[in-house]
Amino acid sequence: MSEKQEHVDEKHIGQAAEFDPDSPAIRALKRKLDYRLVPIWSLLYLFSFLDRSNIGNARIAGLEHDLNLTGTQFNMTLTIFFFGYILFEVPSNIMVRRRGRKKI
């Protein structure tokens, strides 16, 4: 190894040892990410919840007949609506567990 590579390696080792996850800069970054991502996730989760709760009522009320859908077409449409639920439920539950219910 050249001297330059050894110097870079020593420099990175020192930085890794000084990393503090509770530093003010890291807390500010987490807060900034929370302010930007949590509202979007919450809105998407709300839409997913509305879709899940209303789709059963819509089917009973005759949505399939009104749109001239077969059973398979309706099920494919339902699958598309559930992708948002699948993608955002697990991250939102992890966030609630880490942050606590009262902090969100």
C-alpha cells in the first residue's frame, strides 16, 4: 500500500470512532427527515385505510355491475389498491414502535 492510502485509512478509522448518533447534527437531520417524510407517509397510509375500508362497501353497493367488471377484473383492481397498504404499513409500524405513539 502506498503512503497516501495508509493515510486515508487512518483518517477514516478516526472518523468512525468519533461518530455519535446522538449528536446535535444527527438529531437535526432526523428531525428534518421526520418533518418531510412523516406527513407524506401519513397521507398515503390514510388513503390506503380509506381504500381498504370502502372497497368492501363499494362491492356490496354494486361497483362491479356499474363498471361492468368481472370478478377477476375487480380483484386485479383491488390488488393495485393494496400495494400502497403493503408498502407503507410496515414502515409506519416500525416508526410508531421506535418513536412511541405519543410522539408521532
